[in-house]
Amino acid sequence: MGNIVPSHGAASALPYLTFIILLPIIFGLIVGVLPKDKGGIAKVIGGIGMAATAVLAVAIMFIFATGKSGYQMVTDHTWISQLGISWHFGVDGLSLFLVVLVALLAPIALYGAQEKYRTTSFVAWVLILEGACIGSFLALDVFVFFIFFELTLIPTYFMVAGWGGKERGKAALKFFLYTLLGSAFLLAGMLILAGLHQSQTGTLTFDLTELAKTHLTYSTEVLLFLCFSAAFVVKTPIFPFHTWSPLAYKESPIAGAVMLAGVMAKLGTYGLVRFDLTLFPRASYRLAPLFLTLGVIGIIYGAVVAAWQKDFKRLVAFSSLSHLGFVVLGIFAFTAQGLTGGILQMFNHGIVTAAMFLLIGMITRRTGSWQISSLGGIQRVAPVLAGITMVVVLAGLGLPGLNGFVGEFLILTGTFLLHRWWAVAAAGGVILSAVYLLWAYQRAFHGTPDEGIVSRMKEINIKESLILAPLIALIVFIGVFPAPMLDRITPTANSIVAHVDSANHVAPPSTGAKSTLSSSNGGGK
Amino acid sequence: MEHAVIFIPIIPLFSALFLICFGKKLGEPLAGWIATIAVGASFVASLITWIGVLGSHGIDRTFIQHLFNWLPVGSFQVQMAFQADPLSVTMALFVSGVSALIHLYSIEYMHGDKDFPKFFIYLNLFVASMLILVLGANLLITFLGWEGVGVCSYFLISFWFERPKAATAGKKAMIVNRIADVGFLMAMFLAFQSIGSLNYSNLISSAPHISHTTLSAIVVLAFVGAMGKSAQFPLFGWLADAMEGPTPVSALIHAATMVTAGVFLMVRLSPLLALAPGAAHFITIIGIITAFVAAAAGTSQNDIKKVLAYSTVSQLGYMFIGVGSGAYVAAIFLMVTHAFYKALLFLSAGSVIHGMNDEQDLKAMGALRALMPMTALAFFVGWMAIAGVPPFAGFFSKGDVLLGAYQQNIFIWLAGVITAGLTSYYMGREFCLAFLGKRRWEEKPKVKKSARSSHAVKEVHPHDPGFKMLGPILLLACLAVIGGLLNLPFASSLKVLEHWLAPSLGVAPAPLHAASSAVQWVLAVVDAIVALGGGYIAFAIWSKKSKHPELEPVFLQNAWYIDATGDTVIAKSGTKLAEISADVIEPVVIDGAVVGIVNIAKFVGVGLHRIASGFVRREALIIAGGTVTLLLAVGIRGGW
Amino acid sequence: MTVSVSWYLILGAILFTIGVVGLLVRRNVLIMLMCIELMLNASNLTFVSFARQHQDVGGQADVFFVLVVAAAEVVVGLAIIVSIFRKRLGATADDLSSMKG
């Protein structure tokens, strides 16, 4: 059995993780108390905070030891002893790149968005959101996770409601209530689990590693699994719990959309792996066909609906549904390839979606519209912008050599090993993503530009290219040389799969000649 | 010397990157020259690699250059690695060679285009991808190149993106290829599941040990991928639409190189294919259907490039007949010679289009022989070569394929010979319409909008092009004449290509009825007679008159309506599905369920909210009443 | 005759009832506030009585909390009432329904 639940991971000399969580939150509070008219200063201070966070994230990435599956740089202190809550954080292959993703996207969202009014509070909210997201990804105490998980809602709500579009109030409320409802189930499930654990051992704790040792009957496990999943399927979102997302993405400001789709969607898929698979391996295994099916429906359905969207932001919302369906597929495939691909694809999706939203923001700022029908012929007027968009589009449709392919291919390979027909169905998404992305690209960028486009559409400027540059660089780099990331993710993925397999007493999927030598009709069934 | 293999794809790739950064500053024609030189350098690297491979023998002729681990996940290990062996070096030589010529041609052809540097970026990227495709040491690297050429083809077909037709054609090519690519993906999944590796060496060594069904499934799925890329029935419609791209693109991508990728893949997998005769039959049948259907469609086209497009589809069908009947060398032989004469034909057609100010309608040409003598000569050579008239290249290569077909099944051979007659006929028709007969372009002086703004609409003065266009044409014409020397059937020692390629190929099961030397002579004579006969019929019919409606039925002009049907069914139903999903299912069913729950909550809330009237004393009374009731309830339960 | 604890309790109950009835019957906001004070003090009396009976200072301690809360309530309540009277002359409780849900 893999050591997914080590009693104590490798502790580190410096509490890097505490720093990286608190740093943005403290900076956020500092910016928050600045006078309203000090927007410029707020941006500078916020930038310093984010830069420091990013430096820390990169440091963590380099300190992180390759080839180990357990938690690293663990910080563990009793926090509220009466309730058994501890300040317990650690990083492993699952959370490492998600933390990096947050630290990367937060400044990009802030500087790429260019919100012109009430800058101080905007900067403060982005910083607090950054800290809360990092906290959620690193928490190893379920209660602390829950606090950070809920804390992400507040900045998001205010960002959508304060800086959003016409229907921002409705969008913010729908998003808030929908996710809150899911979280209510998570809270209930968490308390029940802790209660059961206390009745068995006599100690009240919310520590993930301890709770994983709780003995559960199968039916209880399924019940708790569903409670936990409720929060995550809404957050991700997974079909059919996605209806808040098109509205929220459309109405939120670009920075909000980048954070919502780029980072917060990963809270859901992360939660599925970290909590559902760790705490409830049997229920996860038995209910995997349900989730695989929902994932496949999401892939196909999201792509089909995306094809018909007339609005770029809604299109990205549905394409996210489709892409996140792949992540779900990878998670519930229970093979090392599938899970590794799923974890990598979380990162990839964040990069690609963020880039898409930023590009939409640039086009909107120039033309005043994100309606696809009001655009056309942009490639003639702004060829560089069009070229960058093309790269992002190709990454989105999974072109080999760009990052989207690596994740998608590993997911499909991993799924194919154990769940062949789901992989076959999901491969349809490979076709459909080309259909809706290229069609949208054709409508907006090909053709002859009309006079409005010619007069208002400007080529991308230096600042904008600098903001996009790291994303494009990552898209290409991960596509060509993903090995450094895969080497860090795979051990964790292996141990999670081993954990699920051992709880269900199944052998890992067999590949290669040995399986086919033993069974003559290994394939082609 | 084999180490030069890495430079073959890298040089054009870096050239493309360089041009992305500086292409605009360099402008015309410098960007074009840099791109051309890069591809030329790639050809030199291929030559060096070739010499290196020649230096070793037998199994050592496979040299694999590992660069780094591309996708290492547990038991799944894919290397970024390139393979130099007789097959891949042959492919690299002809791909980089033909590409270099077409690059040179493009410098003149694309003169004055607004996006001149961009064209060469795409072209370089394409060549790099194509070389990655042929040099890949495992299926996934091949897939990397495979998708790369697909995307470059998309860029280049929709190069004149302001024309809606071009943009749509590019998108269609990409999507049809993606549909087929799912087959390729599935083949890789299955290969990994059953063999545990995607390396060609492992696939080939493990092939005898895995079950027959699995093997057939892998081969058939890979062939599905090949059907898209190589435009086989019924997925060939995109190739005709792809003629919206600039003519050098049609020559390079949609005739000489990219579309042959499917044939290459199947030949690369020939050791597997040789063990799966059922799959091989399937390939043969698809091949012969495609060859015939496309050749028939070619007899009725009026666009100078569309005739060549259907001709390409038909010739690719021949290559698959070769692959399916186990004549792998013949398939490669035909592929190489086809690259020569089809590139020649396309470039000549481009020269005609260039000289006619972007006129592509055959019915509006005629009598160009006198005005464009060199082009006419080149086109004539192309006609003879593709028709299979001895001693041109096509005679030998097509003869080898037909011999392979004959040894498998005489009916397939028969269909192949009939198609060969059609080939000679439609090429003859095209030649006659374009170069012989009367001048028809002066009859209807029409105002035609030029695709490239720099070409103002002016009077038509057809002329032979300059040396940058004519040079490649004449060089290809020479190759089309002497290409047969690669693999002469007269003696075993003259079968150079066969001996050279042998280590890379699978050994097909011995033919059911091997043809004796005498029979082979008879077959060759039949081929020659059919080729000449088809050509003569075309000459007799079309050299005088340009209108024979009875010989151009509408269903052939529309290519049997196969593509139109697919378009209608798939595109219409798909659009409808998307519309229903987005406008009905999403808001009404799924969000409706959510909104429904919200409405229930709202309804309950509205009912309860009457209690909160806001009148202090009423609310106080409710509180008091509630307290009393509670106390009473507690009291009564307490037995009081 | 000794005054037993029950007398205090009865007095507390009577005072509380007067407070409740006053709160429900009177319309003047000021009087209503006084009635609430009456109810609070009635419960204070009950607390003290029980504290005496059970010999437990806890009840007396609670009285201090109640007193503090009552004082705070008077401060806030009176302030609100004053501002209401300033805005609309002679308003009664029934005219105020801005808290309607």
C-alpha cells in the first residue's frame, strides 16, 4: 500500500507553507485598509505581495523532492485543541503545481484585468482570494480546509458583485448560494466523520491522516462520499451541476473569471482526489462509473453547447465544463496514467483558460463587445493577437506539442486501460473541441473586418504581451518537455491509486506483454 | 553520420521560429530565401544521414537518436526519439527535396502577397512537422508530426482567410482529420495496453506474440487515422475543398507529402499488417473503391486544381492497394514517383493560374501551348508519368502496385487497370482543355475578384514564369521521367529500392498465385496499352471541342454526392443538436431543475413572510403566544 | 409569618404578566419600552429568589448580566425612539412597520 497517509511526512526547517498562505492574506489586509484613492500604491503593494508569494511558490517547487509520494515541508501545530483542529499543512505531487498555478495566475489576473475603479479593494480581494486558495490546496486538516474553502467565496462574491457586468448581482448570488449549498453537505459530512472517528478512538480530530483510519461501513462510506462530493461537483463544476458557471463567468470581471475558472474550479477536482479518494476509497471505486459517465457527458455536452454560444465568455464556460470532464475521467480511472494526467490537466486547464479570458478581455476592451457575431476579420487587423489566440486555441483542442495534449492523452490512455468504452466515448470530445474552437475562431478572426473592427481593433501592446508571455511559454514548455512535472506528480498519483486499489483488494491494471501473453484475447473485445 | 538525423527536422523548425520573430522585418523576398535555404539544409542533413545508414548493414541500419523522456508516467514511457532507417531516410529525402523545390517556387508564386513572410513560416513549420512524422521512433512522435502537419495544413488552406470559402475549407480539413485521428489515438491506446510500449521496435518485436484480434484491431484503427490524412473513401471531400489554398500548398501538402503520411504509417506498421491478413484485405478494398470513385470524379471537374485533387485521392487509393496486397515497396515506390509527377502537375497548374491571373476554370483556358511552351511541356510529361506510359516513372511504380494486386486477386487488378485508363483519360482531358483547342479566355472577359489584392484585374497575357518557378518545374519533370530507375523490375539487382527498404518492412505472406516472368511482361504490356488508349480517347474527344455535357454527368461533378451527403447529414444534424442543447436542454431542463428548486424555496418563503408583518405588537403577541404554547407543551408532557 | 421564596416568585410572575400585557396593549413606544424593563426586572427578581433558595451565587451573577443588557437596551432603545419622534410626530408602534420582512 502506498503511503498516502503517512503519520508524519518530511517536516521542513522553515515553515514555508505557513508563509505562503499568510503572506498574501496579510498583504491583502494591508491593502484593504489603505485609503480609497491610493489605487496606484495598492497595486504596487499588492504586486510586491504577489511577487513574494510567487517567489516562495517557485522555491517550494525547487525544494520539493522528486520521486517521493508523501507530504513534504509539513507544518503541524495544534490550533484549537478543544475541537481537535490543527494547523496542519503539507505539499505533495497533487497540490504542488496547483499552488504554483495560484501564485502565477493571481498577479496575471490582477495586472491583466486593469479594473479602473475602486482599485484598493479590488487588489485586496485578489490577494485574499490568493491566500485562501493556497490555504485550501495545502491544508491537511479537514476543518482548516473547509475554512479556506469557504473563505474563497467571499472575495469571489465581492469581485463579481462589485466589478461585474449587467447581471452581476444575480450572477454573484447564484454562484454564492449554489456553492454554499454544496458546502453545507461537506460540513455535515465532515462533522459526521469526525464524530464517528471520536466514537471509535475517543479523540476528536479533523486531521486528514487520522480520519482516513476511521472504520466505516460501506453504506456510511457512500453517504459521506456523496456529502463530500456535493461540494466538489458544484465547485468544479461537473455536469449537471454547472449552471451557475456560464452566468458567473460571463458577468464577472476578467480577473474574477481568471480566478474562478483558472484556480477555483481546481478546488473541486482537487477535493475529489484529496478527500474523496483518500477518505472513501471503496465508495469512490464503486461509484466511479457514475462519475466517469458524468465526466463523459460533461465532455460531450459541454462541447456541443459551446459550439452554439454567441458569447465568448459563455463559450469558455462550456469549454471548461468539457475540459474538466477530462479531469474527472482521469481521477476516476484509477490508473497512474489517468490520475497523473488528471492532475497535470488541472494545471493545464488553468493556464489555457486564464489565457483565453485574458484574450477575451483584450478584445472586449478594444471593441466593447464579447459577442462573437460582432467580431470578424481580427486576424487582418491584429495578426499577433490572432496568432497568440491561435496558440491558445490549439492548446485547448489538444494539439500535440502543446500542454493540453499531454494531459488529455494521459487521461485517455489511463482510462482506456480499465474503462475502455468511456475512453472511446470521451475521445469524441477530441473532435468536438476542434469543432467549437475553430468555428468560433473562424467567426471572430477570419473573414474581412468591417469598419468598426478596423478602427477600434488595435494590435496587442507590450504590457499585454508581457502578461501573456508566461502563459504561452508554459503552454509550449509543458507540451514539449512535461517530464519535470510528471516526475513530481507521478509518485503521488501512484500512491493514491495504490491506496484505492488496496482498499478494494484489486490488482493494479496490467499492461504490456505479460497480460496479453496470459490472456490470448486481451484486446479487440 | 547518422547523428545528423536530429538536424533534419530541427533546421526547418528553427527557421520557422526565426521567421516568427524576424520574418516581418526581413520581408520579401529574404524571408522566403531563408526558409528555402533551411529546407535545403534539411535535405543535405538527410543526405548525410542516408550515407551514414548506408554505411551499416542489416539490423544495424536502424539508428535511434534519443533526446529526452517525453511522457514518463510509471509503466508508460515515451521517448522523444528519432529513428533513421531505410524507410524513414527515404521519406526524409524525398520530403525535404520536394519541399525545397516548392519553397523556391513559392518565392515567385507568392510575390506581392500581404502575408509573404507568414506563408514561409507555415511552410517551414509544415516541413518540420512532416519530417518529425517520418522520423519518429514511436507512434506518439509520429502522432506529434501527424497533428502538426494537420494544423499547418489548416493554416495554409485558410491562408487567404478573408475568403469565407478558404476559412471554411481549412476548418473542414482539420475536423475531418480529427475524426480520423481518434482512430489513431485508439490504435495507440490498444497498442500500449497489449504491448506496453509505443516504440516501433517493441511493436514489431512483440507483434507475433499478441493475439490476432488485437493485432487486427490496432492495424484497422491506425488505418482509420490514415483514411483521414490520406483522404480515403469516404473521408476524401476535404482534399477537394483544400484546393482553396495557394497552389504551392496544394502541391506540397495535398499532393506530394502530407497526404502520403497515411501510406507511410501503414508501411511503417507493415510487420504488424503482415500478420493481420483480414485488416490487409480491408485496406485493399478501401483503396480500390477510393481509386475508382475519385478517378471517375476527376473526369468531370472543371477546376484545373480539382482534377488534380481527385487524381491525388485516386493515386493514394493505389498506394493503399499496394499496402493491402503486401506490395509495400511498390507503395513507397509509387509514393515517391507520385510526389515527383503530382508536384510537377500542381506546379505547372500553378504556373497556368499565375499566368492567367488567378483563373482556374479549364473551360476558360485553351491554346496555352503556344504561349506557355515550357509549362505545356512539363504538364505533358506529368500526364505521361501519371498515366503510366513507358518509360515514364508512373509506368514502373503503378505497374508494381498492379502486379501486387494481381497476385492477390485478379478482380482488384482489373479494377485497378480500368482506373488506370480513367487516369490517363482525365489527365488527357485536362491537358487538352488547358493547352490545346481554341483560346476561350478572350470569349468571356469577366471581372474576377482577385484573391490577392496586389494582383489588380488586368488583361490576360499568359506567359511562362520566371526561373524560380520554372526551375523546380523542370527539375521535377526530369525526375518524373527517370524516377522509374529507382526500382526497375528487369533484374533482381536493379530493384534498388526493394533491397534498400527490406530491413524496415514486414514480410507479407507469399502471394497466392505468384506471377511468372512471362505473365509480368503481359501485365506490363496491358498497362501500357490501357494508358495510351485512355490518353488517345481524351485527345480525340477534347482537343477540338470543350463541351461534352454527356461526358460530364452532374453526379460526377459533385463527386458522387458522397461529401455533400456527409456535410448535410453531419453538419445539419450537428448544428441542430448544438442548438437544441444550448437553447432547450441547458436553460430549460438542467438550469430549469435548479431554478425549480429555488422557486419552491421562494414559494415557501413568500407564504411564511406574511408572519413578519413588521407591526411590533403583533409580532410580540406571536412571541408571547409561542412561549405560552411551548410552556404548556412542556408542562403537559411533564405530567402536570 | 415568614415571607417564603414563593411570595417573591409570585410577585415576579405578576410583574412579568403586567409587563407582557402592557407590551401587547399599549401603543406608545415609550410605554412599551418601560414594559420590557418591567419584564426584565421581573425575571431578575426570580433569579435572585432562586439563587437564595439554592444558595448559589450563579443566579445573582446572572442578574448583573441582565442589568447590563437592560441598561444598554435602554440607551439604544431610547435613542431610536427619540429619533423616531423627531422624524414623525406622535407616531405609535402600529405606524412603524419598516421591519416588514
